[in-house]
Amino acid sequence: MPGLLRNISILKRCSNLYRGDRLKEIPINPHHCTYVLTICHHPGISQEELAKHICIDKSGVARHLAVLEEQGYVKRIPSEKDKRCLLVYPTSMMEEILPKVRQATRDWNAYLAEGLSEEELELFRSLLQRVTDRAKNYADRREETDAL
Amino acid sequence: MPGLLRNISILKRCSNLYRGDRLKEIPINPHHCTYVLTICHHPGISQEELAKHICIDKSGVARHLAVLEEQGYVKRIPSEKDKRCLLVYPTSMMEEILPKVRQATRDWNAYLAEGLSEEELELFRSLLQRVTDRAKNYADRREETDAL
């Protein structure tokens, strides 16, 4: 049987294909859907918190946000408390596409879940949550070492 | 409880952080580890088969392979049967990094699995396989429609 990561990677890439198909009329990279969902849910989140929240390294987040800013989806404003800290806000253009991104995500989740019975789905969700928590634990510890 | 895709995405991104940390001395993007593993396992795979195998759209695969070719990791040679079809071969430079990519992948899989009992892991693997098959089924059907 293949390693866990192989299937997790395939699942993630198929999800990107699906999102790309569903959102093809919107000029947004499927990889950026997570940014849409997170930034609209936490307007004013700092670039650093966002990186931690979605488990991407700081330089990657800065690069993706620069693209989203150029496309008109976000605004980055220096924090009043600490000018080096950039706060990220969705523009009305990002808020406009949010319902479509949300719906495509819901539909894909429903499609994936359809192959399992209710009990199997519950079990899968709970095991997936535990494995994800373990992965996040690695990312969090890494972050702490970084801050020392 | 969050939707399946949310946790799958976090898992995948934490995996990239881990691979990035483990392979930081190698000039390769963690996103390209799948290419290393697949191309070394199937030397001479066509660009199109590769796209299907790893569930990335053809233009994405072409873009990533162009980067890998420029970095000296792959060679693309037109097929003798059909000159439009590009076959992808690993260079010795890619073969050299393969053991490290493989080991980092194995270690990460082992780290993730450690949080579950043997029975739970077996169950998780089997449910994950079914959900992945369902996701791949979407990608395959999409491919067929594309070929019509």
C-alpha cells in the first residue's frame, strides 16, 4: 500500500483540479483559494499569523500575498502598533468571489464524502483530524525554534 | 468539524514544510519531490502520462518540467513514434538526490503514522485510499472529457 503522503498529495492535487474547473471564470489560482477563505474569515490577520494558520513558510506567504495584492484581491496595511507587521485585508473583489470559492469547496467535500457510509465518514474525519494535528504539531514546533 | 479538504490541505502543506527542512541543502522546491519520485520510478514516461499519474493539469506539468530541466534535473526527448510527445528522463543529478527525497518521505510517513495504533493506521490507510480513488476518478473522467 502506498505511503500516506502519496495519497494525501494526490487528493490535494485532484482538489486543485476540481477547484480550477469550478472557478475557471474567476481569474484566481486554485492554490489561492485557501487565502480567500482564511483572509475573508479573519480580515486584518497579520502576514505572520496567516503563515502559521495555513502552514506555509513566511517567505511563501509573502510571495503569494504580493501576487494577490497585484491582482487586486487583498490590501496589506502596516500595523499601528508595529510598522514592520503587515495586516492583510480582503478587498471587495475578494469578498465578491468568496461565495463561489466556498460553494466549490463544500461541493468537493460532499463529493469526496459520498463514497463512504456515515459511520465510515465519521471515523475518517476523526482519524484525519488526529493525523493533521500531528502534522501541525511539527509545523508549530518548527515555528518556535525559528523564534528562538 | 472542518471539511475534509481543509485538513488535507494542511497535511499537504505541513509535509512540504517538513520536506523543505529536510532537503534544505538540495536546491529543489519541496513541491517537486513528487516529480523526483515519479520520474526516477518511470524513466521515459511521457509528459502526458506524468500529468495523469500525479493529477496535475498538462500546462502545470509542462511548466514544472521546464523549471526542472533548467535546473539540470530532467531531460525531455521527443518520442520516436510521435515527435509531439515528449518523454521525460531523470539526469544523474536527479538520481543522486533520489535517496534523500525517498528517505525524507519515509520518515515523514512514519512520523504521521506514529500517532495512531496499528489497527487505526490500517483503517485510516484503507479509508484514505477509498477517498483518494474517488478523487482520482474525478480527475480521470475530466481527462476523458478533455480528450473528446
